[in-house]
Amino acid sequence: MTDVLIIEDNADNARILTYALERAGLRVRHARTGEDGLDQIRARRPDLVVMDIGLPGIDGIETTRRLRAFEPKLPVVAITSFAMKGDREQVLAAGCNGYLEKPFDPITVVENILTFVEAAHESSDR
């Protein structure tokens, strides 16, 4: 079963994402801060990370940079309400593989995440 780690401090957003991803057959874990997310990844590597950019403490961009130091190929999909010009480029430059804006449509999020999961499985099969 595919394991997804959601790093999101907003309980409502985490609940919506968890519900949608579990309905799609994915196993979901949750971290409320970047630090907790990094600890969870080190303890048990997920197949994919859904990363909020506006996290307390270290933000999602810095969390992704730190993650890339020890997990360069782990797929990371950013979800952010910071939809200003240049933000997408900054998020992708930090190492995120995808970028979705809030408010998000749960169906679109699931479709995007499944695409990244399939691509990750295909590249590991080679």
C-alpha cells in the first residue's frame, strides 16, 4: 500500500486531504510541523510527501531543502495558499516536484498525487 505523509499545520486541510487520499486507497500519516515531518521521514520513508508551504517554525520550502539533503528522489507535492507571482518557481527550485494552490479540489489533489506515485513506482522499477 502506498504511504503518503501530509505535512500540514491546518487540521481542517489535513482532515480533507486524509479523507480524499484514504478513499483513493492510500495509507496516510500526518505531521503538523516541518521538524516533525523530517523526523517521520527519517524513521519511516513514505512513498510521497504532501507539503504545506506556510508551516510554523521552518516553512515548507526550508523543510523541502532539508529533506533533499537525505532523500533527493522522494516525491514532494507542495500545497500553498501563497499564490503570488514567482512562488511556483521558488517552490519548484526548492525541490518540490509539484505545486497545487489552496483552496484545493480534493479530486484534483488525489489525481495529481496518484500521477506522482505512479511515476515514482515506474522509475524504481527501472
